[in-house]
Amino acid sequence: PVIGLVFGYLFVFWSSRIYNDPITETAIIISAPYLVYYVTEALLQASGVLSVATMGVVINTYKMNISHDVEKFLNKFWELLGFLVNTIIFILVGIVLTAYVIEQIVIKDVIYLVVLFIGVTVARALMLVLFYYPLSKSGYGINWKTGTVLLWTALKGDVSLILALLVYNSVGYCKDFRSKTFFFAFGIVSLTLLLNSTTAYPLLQLLGFSQATKAKKSALESLRQSIANAMKLELQKAKGNEKLIDTDWVQV
């Protein structure tokens, strides 16, 4: 984290000295996480993931230094890059699983996977209970309903699969251990996608999160009325346009 803080403030300093230069700003911000990860992992033998996460927090804190147009582009860029990386990760996982791992899995491993999935869910619940009080007193707060949503919708995806791939490619462990670890990580991710994600919306409905509040309903009604009035005004202007004299306004 210290390395991430240092690089974070360094990149903030650089970006604050650049004005109206989208190419330079974009190049700095896109290259920042890769440079920090390489320096931390390859040169300093520390956690590159923690450094990048810490640097991201720092840059987000001072994001006003980033030009508006650059920020819009970066949002689209990272969204696209995240989609491409997720796609590549799941393709690699599918190849490794079907070509090398699945043949070493037995029924007992499937039972262990179900037990492990339940254990992970229980562990997540214990962490929420442990930090319930500080979470309820900070930020937007938390109650038992939001805690339930956090418990059930904390999906595990690409990061878990990347770590599983790293373990599988590590020569310091026996093949059976690497295969089992890879299978369990893949299994938990699959269960969260097939079970948690498909039941998240019914859970939100059951807890009442899908119902609009009175304030929101009032705001939506006011917005609808404003749009209707604007449409009527534009329609009246269009009727007075000589170029639209042959228009069938009843049909419109």
C-alpha cells in the first residue's frame, strides 16, 4: 500500500501540471497501473494488486485534476478493457478446465465444493456481523436488509480465476493440489454466477428495494410532466413552421 500511495501522489502531481492535453493525460493514467504493478511485483517483490488498488484510491480522490473529456473517455476505455479481459480469462479457464483439470476430479470433490461454497457464504456473513456496527455508522449506513444484499450479491469472478490460474501454473505445488485448487475456485465462481446472480433480483424484490419511494415517485412524475409540457411546446412551434404545412398533425 505504501508503494501505491507514493505512485498515486506522483501521478496526481503529474496530472495536475497538465492542462487541456487529452493525449498526455490519457497516456499517463492508462500506463500508471501497469507501471506500478510491474515495479511492485518484479522489482520490489511486493503485492502489485494492493499497490494498484491503493494508487486507484489516491487518483480517485484527486480526480478533479483529470479533464472532463479525458474522464469520459477513460470510463469507456476501462469498461471495454474490463469486458475483453473477462472474456479472455473465462476462455482460458474453460480451456484449462476441460483439457487438464476435469479428468482429475471425482464425485467427492464436487461434494467438497458444495461444502466449501457454504463455508465461504458463512464466512462472509461472519465478516458482515463483525463489521456491522462501523458500517452502520459510516457512509450511507447499513441495516439488516442491505447487509443481506451484500451477503448474497458479493459475487466472485475474474480476480479469483486469475489467482487460480497463477496457482495452477506454479511449479512449487504438486499437480493434484493445483488441479483441486483450480476446480474449487472455478466451482465457487460458477455457483455464484448461476445461483447468487440469478436470485439477486427476486431477493431485492422480497426486501422491497425494487419499490420506488414517495420522493422518487414524485420526482419521476414531475419529470414526466416537464417532458410532456416541452413536447407540447415544440409541437406548437412545429405547427407554425411553413415547411411542415402538409404534415398530418393528428397522426403525429
